[in-house]
Amino acid sequence: MATVEKYLTIGEASKRSGVPTTTLRFYEKRGLIRSIRSDGNHRLYHREMLRRISVVRVAQTLGLTLSEISNALSDLPDQRTPTKRDWERLSKRWRKQLDERIAQLQRMREKLDRCIGCGCLSLKSCAFYNREDHYAELGSGPQLLLHETPDA
Amino acid sequence: MATVEKYLTIGEASKRSGVPTTTLRFYEKRGLIRSIRSDGNHRLYHREMLRRISVVRVAQTLGLTLSEISNALSDLPDQRTPTKRDWERLSKRWRKQLDERIAQLQRMREKLDRCIGCGCLSLKSCAFYNREDHYAELGSGPQLLLHETPDA
DNA sequence: TATTGACTTAAAGCTAACTTCAACAATTAC
DNA sequence: GTAATTGTTGAAGTTAGCTTTAAGTCAATA
């Protein structure tokens, strides 16, 4: 146990958050979370960091990439741990993206419906080949459930 | 141009399908498409293969992984190129998955709405941490828009 | 015939988000 | 005190879906 009860060792933080220690270190390397060190060079996480870890995981569940999450978090003044107010702002923004994603899938469904009927699939002429929804073609790496903005 | 008009060289198939030649070779390695060889060992794609390529791409747009697509295609008798009837069957199945995915995102949206209000985010107790929708945790690799079945 | 341009291959590289490994140091439990 | 546990590091491995590279072959054109 950490000497100062305000802080948690990586093992404790892992247990409370449900996130593997290896992943916590990884997040730290990526700048998503931070820690101070003990005399023996062990990481010590401030209790507030748990909320931050939590925000990261929820955002991932929503489909955001770590870079997107990183951006969102770095928008917070002084990189502070999200307060309830911050969370409200972030989650509202993400809710909008979720809406967009749902709408997009619904449009895709309509296209597919029209496509099932005609069975065309004539590549160039098929609705599927006329823009939008080409997530599978955006290069490599994880395909997202949400996107900040498709391009730029 | 291929001597026998029934077949296309990889370059021709690429142009008609809009899929890079490198990707066509990759798909072939993955067993998604097939070809015969010319005297000079160049690939020759039967015209019907264009439809198959098309199905692969549409399925990807819908969010299926290449393995899932591979499975779906291998369900076809004798691994034949999808006929209009096959396409109908496949696309109807995928439509259902699309429905499920949309429903899932909608449930996620409801959760988020409840979460925005309370601002709890207390990790273990938060709705987000009580199962389902943990797509971001299914290991590495592309996160999917659809899934055959969450677990095997 | 010579020169492009299209094609062939295996192998390595890329991104994301981790996990695993190896080798060693600090803490804790007994 | 010593053994077990927990922690530290950098580097390499993993999966998906490609792309890139290198080094050489085939085909079409002037």
C-alpha cells in the first residue's frame, strides 16, 4: 500500500480501475495519465487519476481513438483531471458524435436495402461505391465507431 | 489486355474494381478471391471475380472483417462466385447485423445520457462498466462496426 | 531490338492499442 | 533475513489490413 493514502500504487490503481498495469504504463507513455514517483521509483497515482482513467475507457467504448481522447483531455485547462463539469462537456460532445454515427449507419442500412433488391453490385454504379461510409478504406489501423471529423 | 477476353489481368481487374493490385494479391493470399495463371505466370481473373471483389468491399464497408467475409463466402456451394441469389442471402444476413449494431449504439447512447446527468463515472458502478459494448477491449486490431457474434 | 510498363515474389514496414518478455530493483510478508 | 510479490525498463511481439520495397520477369510498343 502506498504510504500516503492519497496516492495509489500502479497495482492498486489497476485493481480499482480494472485496467491492467501494463496498460496503465502504456497510457502514461501516451500521455493520457500521469503519476509521481516514490522514493523507490515506483509510480504513484493520485486518486483523481482514477476518474481520468475512467473517462479514457468510456471514450474508448464510444469508439474514440487514444489520440482523439488525448486531444479531448488536453483541451482541459492545465491538463487537469476532468471534473464533473468537464465530463459533462466531453460526454455531450461525444454524444453528438454517437448520434452522427448512428445516423450514418442508418443511411448505410437504407443503401443496403435498395441494394438487396436490385442485386446490382456493379462496383462503380452501386450506391456503395458512390462516396461516404468508406471507413474500411481509410488506411490501416483500427476502424472507428465514431470519428472526430472524417478528414483533416 | 488478356488474350482470352473472359479473363482480366490484375491491372484490368484493379481498374474496374477500384481496388489496388497489391490489395487484390493480398485478398488472393487470404483466399478471398482466386485466379488462374497465364503462360507467363501472370494472374488472370475471371470476369465473375469482379462481383466477388465487389461483395468483399461492400461487406467491409458494412464493417465485417476479412475473416468474417471469408467465412460468409466459403459458405457458398463450391466456393462459387456469388450469384444474385447468394448476394441476396448474404446481404440480408448482414442487414440484420447492421440492425443489431445500430440498436447497440442506441443503447450506448441511452447509457451515456444517464451518465451525463449523474457524472458518476465511478468505474465499477458506472453503467459503462457493467458489460456489453466493450468493443475497445476485444484485443488489438481493427475495431468493428458489426460483429458476427461478440464471442465465439 | 530495345525500352517502357505491367507483372511476379517474399519480406519488411505501417498504425493502433496493447501484451509479453527479459533482466533487474523495491516492498512486503513471514 | 530471506523469499515472494510487486514494481521498473526498453524492446519485441500481436492482429488487421494493407502498402512498400527490392529484385527480377513478361508483354507491348516504337
